[in-house]
Amino acid sequence: MTQPKEIFVKTDRCVGCLSCTIACAVAHSNSRTLFGAVFEKPVPKSRIYVEWSDPDKKIPLVCRHCEEAPCMFACISGAIHRDENGVVLTDTDKCIGCWTCVMVCPYGVIGRHLETHKAYRCDRCPDRDVPACVSACPTGALVYETAASFSGAVRKSASRELIRSEG
Amino acid sequence: MAYDEKILEKSIDPSVHKMLSRAAELHIETAWDRYEKMLPECGFGELGVCCRNCNMGPCRISPFDDHGPKKGVCGATADIIVARNLVRMIAGGAAAHSDHGRDLAHTLLMTAEGKSSGYEIKDEVKLKTLAVEYGIPVDGRTKEEIALDLAKAAYAEFGKQEGFIQFTRRAPEKRVALWKKLGIDPRGIDREIVEIMHRTHIGVDNDPVNLILQGLKASIADGWGGSAIATELSDVLFGTPVPVRSQSNLGVLKKDHVNIIVHGHEPVLSEMVVAAAGDPGLVSQAEKTGAKGINVVGICCTGNEVCMRHGIPMAGNFLQQELAVITGAVEAMIVDVQCIMPSLGPLSECFHTKFISTSPKAKFPGALHMEFHEEKALGIAKEIVQAAVDNYRSRDQDKVMIPEDKTECMVGFSTEAVVRALGGTLDPLLEAVKTGKIRGIAGVVGCNNPKIKHDHGHIGLVEELIKHDVLVTSTGCNAMACAKRGLLLPEAAEQAGEGLKSVCQALGIPPVLHMGSCVDISRILTVCAAIANALGVDISDLPVAGAAPEWMSEKAVSIGSYVVSSGIFTVLGTVPPVLGSPVVTEVLTRTANDVVGATFAVETDPVKAAALMIAHIDAKRKALGV
């Protein structure tokens, strides 16, 4: 069985430009264009976050769509389910806005929409081949790959480091 | 030949299709490829909400997230940041145009003092007219004496601290009074630009409207100051353009000639290159190398300048500069300042082309720098042409691919030439406007931008305008797009509406008048002022409109600003980086009408843009009662 693709983060590559956040909000707007999105109500929201960590690390965070998703187990109204691609989704019709999902999410990547009164999070851009945040990243800090491919690349790089350290 | 859909969607110009296909074959990248690699472009930049004016930042305002930053570190809101960035763009554009004007004043000064080589005062009539405008005595004086005073007076406009810039007084009295009332009547060209840099420094002007007003002030100093000086003094030195026939597009390069491209903006250099290329010694040397002669052609505004004064063919507009080199037939690409892509250096290395920079202000990686000075202008120009001639031997004819596309054009409608074409007075034009044969007049100008299908923005708009009886005046890259399309020919009147067609046919003029380079938009302003004065109204009352369908440069921002400040509604074909600020957007697209009597509009579809302009023209006609 082929592995599904995930959004992975190469934390050493992020420069904190926040392009991913803009692209995400635009991808979740009605017009799907930046110049249209800035005038829309409700305001389109980004589902990806970039945190700054001392001394100077920029860390993009986005829903990991956990295999055992705490949010899904915690949702009291049964609004959260996993689709056939493994993407954890919130059914906004069922969401009652209790924010339990926000409370239990280990990454803090579920948002509270103040205008729609619903929880929102990454939906992996179902209409796109590659999620908008990944396409927008100018440094390649965000990648859309299978876990096998991502860890394979990490191993390759680690092997090179090891060889170099051995001289 | 059938091209890839991807290539076809990049331009409407068949020569571009051919050359992009050739570039792909040779694995050479162009601006279009680099644009694609740049996508998606930074959204903060597109909205104008990033600020790098101090080192507490860089700051950027989140356009969406309520938990994202809504203010810069200093407290600047999106409105403040967008306004600051916008007026800095105006400062950049006004500086570029005006420094061009300053160079012309310098050349005139040196020529008057007898210190320049190869230059002369070609248009004494214009010299005297301008001198009178400046209150410089002309009777019983030599042209050098008059020119010396005029050059000094023009020079002084840049560093002036108080008073006003002389050419701004060509504007109708009502307009000047409005500028004074608003505090945007510029005092000196450099001063207004410097003041923008001061005001946008951390912690100075933080009122978006106050910032924009200063932007307008600097832009007026450009359009009615620096650019007008560039235009007028170029005419004095090199002759006021009169209609002349020429050709345009990459097909003007010749397989069996030494091809020299002059590219950039100031005629100071290109005029001398044209003169040097006619030197019999150099021509015979070219022939000895096996070439049939020396073929000088132009790109960008330099192309417009030498085309309208000498009929030198125009090889293409901004986005064709790389394609010209890719023909493999260019011995030398000689550049001065503005709109010259730094990619030309590495690109020229793929061919035998010598990329020669000449201005101490503009050096490029991979360029051969042959610095140009007025004192030895002709001598240096000959050395440059010599380098091109010598390079013909290095050309690999197997690598040469010149598209055959070229179109006839008629260029050189200076204000004076327009009046002459009308029979010595503006009356026939006014009459045609009154009767409705000419519905209105549009100024369509500006760059190319890979964000818009090359030339589609220009041609789509201009064809729609003339079809609806709007007479088009054109400069810069728009003028070249129109030239390539055949719209600069009297025969193009066939494509115009019945009214415009009859006027063009009666006068033997094209429906699109080539008025020159981008600084020559000052000519369009002069015509508008003359029409308004003849009717006793302000420019903002006229059935006129402006457009920059494919704009990209800071100069275009300054142009748009002075055109709107002059009272002319202006449509932009690419979105300016201001939408991150509701206040600035509102001011530019609505409030400005109550302040200067004109606004900006943004419309990326050229046909819809034409509709906006026509609706504006019709509203103004109604208000005038014609």
C-alpha cells in the first residue's frame, strides 16, 4: 500500500517570511486570489503558524493529522473525522464551538474563527495537488512527501554528516 | 510553425514566440522563466505591507490573522506602511526621470560652453521659445549664449529651495492654483524627492494622506519638471521630432550587417552612437570584415528617442531585450541607464555579443565598461562602434536566428508636430472633439510585465479605444507595442471608429500618435494643458484618460501620480502594492477625485479597462456639454 503524503517541515530552512500563512489564507478564501481575499468577510484564515523560538529559530507548525488524533477522540459533538486520505477534518455543521479540540491539540494548530464561531485547521488543500503553503514556501522549508521519502532524505543527509565527521 | 501553448500564452507577438522557442531549445532562461520560478510572489510585498525602513524590523502586517501583527514595531499600521512604501516608489521614479533630465541640462551646458564633442544646438527655434519661457533675453545673442543661460536655469530647477518650477506654469491657472492650495506645487525637483526620503524615515510622517500628498508633489516635479526638462532639452540638442517612417520588431536586425543595439534611455549616448555608426571609416572597416554595413537599432526608450529623430528602427520593447541577444546576431548591446536587465551580462556570454555599459551610474556584471563622457563623446562612440565592428568576426552564423517579423511605423509626433499636422492650430482637434468625431483622447504608456501576456495589455486596450473613436497618444513600451502591431500607421485608421477614422484620413495621421519615450509623457501633458487653456477649463474637465496597461517600474508609479495630480483619470493594468491598506486604496481610487479631480482605477482586463476610460470620457463630455 502506498503511503499518504504529509506536510513536513525542514526547520533549518525556514526564514520566517510567513508566505505560507498568506498562501494558506488565500487558498481558503472564496476568491482564491490575494487581491480578492483581502477584501472578504469573513476574513480568510491561515491554518499554518510560524513560531519564533529563542535564540533565532523560526518553526512552521501545521496540523499533523495525527494517526491517533487527540482532537478526534475529544470532540464531544462528533464533528471531527478522518477521510479516506487520512486527513483529519472538522465538519463545521456539527462543530458546536466548545474548543475542546483546541485544548487537547499538542501542537496548538486548531484555530477559533471569531466570525463563524467554528474551529478551523489545515485541510491539506483538497483541491490542490500540493498544499498552498508548500507551494508558497520560497526556501523549501515545507515539503509534501511521504514519511518514507522524508525520512529517507534525512538518512541520506545524516550519512553524509557521519562520513564527514569521520574525516 | 506551431508553438507550445505555454509559449503562446506569454505574448501576442509572433517574434516573441519564435525567440522563446529558440531560447528553450538553447536552454537559456528569460525573464518569463525567472518570473515563473518566483511564483508565488510574496503576498506581503504584493499588498505593500512590509517595511524595511529601520532595523527594529523588517516588519510586516498580517492581512488576515487576528493573532498576527497588526502594527510594526514602531506602531506603524498597514495604512502608514503602505503609504510610506508607495511614496518611496514615487521618489525612485521621479529621481530616475529627473536625473535623466539633469544629464540633458549638463550636456546642453557643456555644449554651450564649447566643451562637448559632437553635440550642437539643432533646434534654435525651440531654444528661443524655452528661453523666452524662462525670461532669458534672446535678442542679439548667439545661440550658445542663450543656451548657456537656459542650461543654467534648467540645472537650477533641480537644486532650487523655494519658488516654483518654470514648466509647471504650462498647466492651466486653475490647476496651478489647486496645487498651491493643496501645498503640492513643487519648489525644486531634488528637494521634493529628498523630502520623501526624510518623511519616510522612522518616526517622521505617519499620516497616510499627508505622505501621499508629498508623493504627488514629487511626481509633479517629475512630470512637469524633470521629465519636461529631459524632453525639451533633448529637442534643443537633437532636434524636435517630426513624423518619420521606420520599422519595428526583432526583424529589423540584419543577418549580413554589424548589428548594434542601443538600449536604455538617454539620447545623449545613442545620438553619438548613431553618428559614429555613419562614419565612413567604420563602415568600410565593417565591410572589410565581410559585413554589408552597420545596422543600429534601438530597444526601450532609447529606441524611441533615436527612432523619432533619425528613423532608426526599433527592435522591441522591454521584454524583448533578452530575445534580441538570443538571435545571436547582435555584435554589441550598448546601454546607459534604466530598464536594463542585469541578466544581459551572463546572457551575452552565451553568444559573441559584447554587452557594453557606458554610464558611471550603471554598471553590470559581465559587461564591458566603456565610460561615456560628453567632452569626448564622438570619440568614445567611435571606439564603441569599433568594438562592435571588430566583434562581427566572432559571430557564429550557425547560431543566428532572426525572426522575420517587422512592421512599418510612423513615429515622432512631438507637440509641435501634432500642431503642424493639424494645420498650425489646435482648432481642428478641438472641433473634432466637440462634434464627437473624436470622442476623447487617451494617453497610453508604460512598461512590459510578465504578469500580463506581453503586449496584450497594450494592444487589447489601444485597439478597443480607437474602435470607440478615442484618439490615442502613446509613449514608451506601449508605443513600441503599437508600432509592432501596425497601429502607428495612417492606414490603421481603418481599425478606428468612423469618426476617428475620418479625422485621421483627412489629416493623414495614425489613430495612435507616437509621442516618444517615457519622459515624453511631458509632451502629452503639454498638449492637454494647451487644450484646456484653449477651452478655458482645467485639465480635469477634459474628455481625456490615461492608462499604463503593463506597468512595472517605479517610474511608472511616478508617472501615474503626476498624471492623476494633473487631473487625468488613470487605469493601471497591474495591481499596485497598496491593497494592504484600506485607507490608501480609498484615497487613490475615490477620495483623490475630490482633491485633484481624478483617481486611479485598477483593471487587468484591457477591454474592461478601455470601457472604464470611455465611460470617464463620456462623463466628461457630458459635463462639458459637448
